[in-house]
Amino acid sequence: MEYIEATRRVGAGLTEAADDTTAAAAVQLAIEAWKCLAGTDLAWDHCGLELLDIRARLYSEYDDVVVDAAAPVRDDAETRLAVATLLEQLARYHERLAADDHEGLARRLSHDAGAQQLRRAAAALA
């Protein structure tokens, strides 16, 4: 599957029936873009650092999640928009978790912080 299509499918999963595995797939897709496109613009490095922190804090249990998609091939407006949109959908997912009263306060605050980081990462690509 092409990279852009993969971001759309995973993003749709985040808005429909999201779970931590789908969210981890979104993080993995975004990190893959950073790995492939870092060096073309410092914005990717800023985005990548935020993503690595989020993965370490919220998705360390999901290191084995793999998305079967081609790597992004170029740093263009379409790729940046796809990644930024995916990160915004992931931020909304974390906002929903932050508002869930069934979670403990520390976990809710972590989700809220994650949503803010994801928005910073997306803004770096704008």
C-alpha cells in the first residue's frame, strides 16, 4: 500500500473505532516519515523528536506494531499534509482519552500532554 493511502486508512481507524493498536500504527507511520525525510528540512526533526517522546511514554508496549506500507518517497505538500492530518487525528484520540473519567488522573494528564505534543509536531510540518 502507498504511504499516503496508509495514513488515510489508519487516520480513518482513529476516528471510527480507535484503540491503542491503531494509535500505535499512526505513531509508527509518522516516525517512518521522519526517518525517511529527516535531513530535507529541520521541521521533520522537530516533528520526529516529539514523536519519539510520545512513543516512549505512551506506546512502549507496542514496539511490534508494523504497518505494511511503502515508505514516503519525497518531502512534498501532499506528504506533509497526510502526516499532519494523521497527527491531528491522533491528537483528538488522546484528547478523548484525557477526558475519560475511567482513567486515573496521571494517565489522563499524560494523554493530554500527548495531544499537545502531537499538535506541536503537526504544526512543525505546516
